[in-house]
Amino acid sequence: MESAQADPAARGNGGACAVECDQAIFTSVRTPMGEGYRIIAASKGLGVDEKQCITRHSPSHDALSVRSPAAKAMAFYGLPTGRLCVALSLHAGAEHTGRGGQRVYTHAVVIDRAVFEKFGYSPFQVLRAMEVAGAAAPKLKPPPILAHIRLEVASSSRYGDVSKSHEGVSLPWRTFILDQLLSRQRLLVVHPEGGFALAEHVLGGVPGSARVDVSFGVGLRFSAGRCFTLGVLSEDERLLEGRIAGQDVRLISPHSEEAPATPASEWIAFVRRHWEQDASVLLSDRTSRDYQDHSRRRLDRVGGLFTRLDDTPSSDMDGVLARVSEHLRGSPDAIEAEIIADLLRGAQRRFCELLSNANEARTERHWSPVLGVWRESAEATSFMQPVVETYLRTLSAADPVLAAKFALLAWPKMPEQASKEGLPERIDAVLENFSSWCSDASPEQLAEAKPLSEQWANVKPGCSIVDRIQGCFDKLDSCPTED
């Protein structure tokens, strides 16, 4: 069976490329073979079981929830082969059988999971590519065997739709719907608008690779044969209640009732914060990834990591130190490792900012805990080394005496990894600045700095720089005192 293939020759500006996908058309036409709703054309790569599944999920006469000629619906679901189907349904003129109403026309495209990843795990990106490729123009006399449909994968597909629209559904309701999707609870959402923006908005809170398990229909009337995880439709709520009786599906109406409470969840809190801030591009980048573990426990851990990453630029020293100590240990998976790397880079910047802007007393209080983390392990040393070096270099230019004082705390028990990465040379540079300061200092300044010089002489005997510093103090001792 053929699967969709990326076409490297089709790559354009910005990393865009094209994929060739299997397709099928489901509608009702009159032919010598009969009439009625069925697949009237399909590409060769579709198997019998895939065609049967598409037939079962495709709407027939009067099955769109909006009856206007311009109505549009879509569906997304998995096929028995493991491939995925994105289907666009439209009205295509009057029903030809005499039943009245509009003929329903469905264009289905079948993709494998690798192609789904190219589209940022977004069925709506696939749908937009289908519309660009002409799938929104009904073909009522197609050849029975179709060629593959060619879909352009835009370079922005990873980021999803940047629209802020959620069609007037409140934040508590969107939070509740997301929680139900993560729990794989079936929902029918009564919604007077088109429903596309709402469905895309909420699906954006589901981890990318977990979306293959979230089937949905937008703008399709409820049918027991289409067992979608999520249905968004515009129908009379009282009639729906009768039609879903005995079905394992919950009917909700976000525009006419209060949202139920949602259990505490770090993943949902992380998504909700992005919704509140209209940070849709950032959210899509963070959720549209290949999460191997979709358990609520693992998602909460990842959501917590993102939250701590975002909080780092405003955290105090104790908070950043605790974060660094926690995340320099353990064996995270690939997704977590990527987030932790971003978090640690942010922590490095925050360390330097806090140390540079603090007064002497506060810096002295922070310096020992910083060095404590720096000495924890080889990994911790490598991480903290730029912080230690940057601060000593900056402080040495501003206050050579204070820099020599703080460098003295780093010299004893220096980790082997720090020596390998050149910290002794950085400390020698600090001592050179201290030596220059001593050469120009007044007797009063030298008297205050003398204990520091003696401490360096004790911990670094035989160092030529320290010997020069000591020479300045020898001259001080030989100066006659006034009566």
C-alpha cells in the first residue's frame, strides 16, 4: 500500500515542501451502476478496509448541521491501517434524487503519521492545504481512479493557526473541554458558530503526537456510526438529547450553562496561561511535538517544566538555585531534556543578572550557594562555570578588591572540571587587577586590604602575582609612622 511521500524537489522558500497523498471522493451521483452515497473515486493506494472506514464516517443527505449552500464541515479520524483521514464536507448543489435539500460532497485525504508530523500534528493545517489544492471545489464527474493529491506543507505548519479566535467560548469551558479530551471522554459541543476555530483552539492544547487519538467532527450532525471523541455542531439541544440517549457521550452547551470545575493539572495550567496571554504561536510550538508518553502524570511534569522555564526570568536567587539543582540531576527523555536545556540557559542569564545588580551584602549571601551548586558534580560545574567566570570578570573591572574576595571563596576545593575549563586562569586575571589596584592604593586602602592579601598568600603560595601583591604590603610595613 502506498503512503504519502515528501517531494524534496518541491521544497521552496522557508523550508516548505509538498507531499503526495491518497484521496477519495464520497458523494451521491447517478451512474449506470446505480445511485446513492458512496465512494465514487479513489486513488489506488487506498485499501478496502480504509474505504469502508471512510464510507462509515462520511456524511450523506442532510447530514451537515448547517443547511445553507455555503455550509462546510470536516472530520478527522484514524483508519484501520494506522493511517489518518482528514475529510472536508460541502454542499454541492441540489440533491439530485428528488428528496430535496442539498447534495453532500466529501473529499477525504489519507496521510501517514510521518506526514501528520510535517503538518505540525494539525488536521486543520492539512485541511487548509487541501483547500489550496482544490479539494473545496466539488468534482461530480471525476475519473474512478484518482491520482495522488499534492499538498503543500508550509514552513509555518509546525506553529499551527495563529488566530486568537475561540468563537466566544469562555476560558473555563475551553479548559473543561481540553481536560475531557486529555481523558479521552467523548463530548458533543453545541455551538452556534462554525466551530472550526474553537476545535482548532482546543486541540492546540493536546500534545501533538497524542492528537492522532483525538477524532473529531465539526459541523456534522450526530450519528452513532461516527464515534468521534469530539463533535462540534449547531443543532437543537433538546433533539440531540433524544438522539444520544444510551450513547457514551456527554452533551454540553458552553453558551447556556456554567462550566464544570476542572481538576488541578500542571499541563492544563500551562496551556491555560498561554490562552490567557494570547500566546498561540508559542503554545503551538511547545505542544506540537512528538511526546512519547501521553500519561497525565508525564504531561503534568512537562507542563511544570514549561511553567518554571517561563518563571525563571523573574525568580529570586533561591528559586533559581533550587531549580538548577533539581534539573542538573536525573535522566530526562528527549522532550524534557530540550525544555530543561532552555531552562538552564535562562537560569544562567538570571544568575548573572541577579549577581550583577545586587549590593555587596546580598551578593555575598548569594555567592556561597552559587559555589555550592558549582561543586555538586561535573555537570553542575560545567553549567555554573560561565556564571562564575562572567561574574568574576565583571566584578573585577568594577571592584578589584571585592572580586579578589569572592575569588578566594572559589579557590579552595575547586572542582577538577573547573580547572580543566580554565578557571585558574580567570582567577589569575582577577588577581592581576587586584595587584594593579594595590600598586595605586593609598596607605589607608592598603591597610584595609591587607588581611585579604595574607589569605591569598596562605592559599596560593609561590604564585608570582600574589608575591607582587605582597610586595605592595611590604612597602606599607616599611613606611614610618607619624608620631
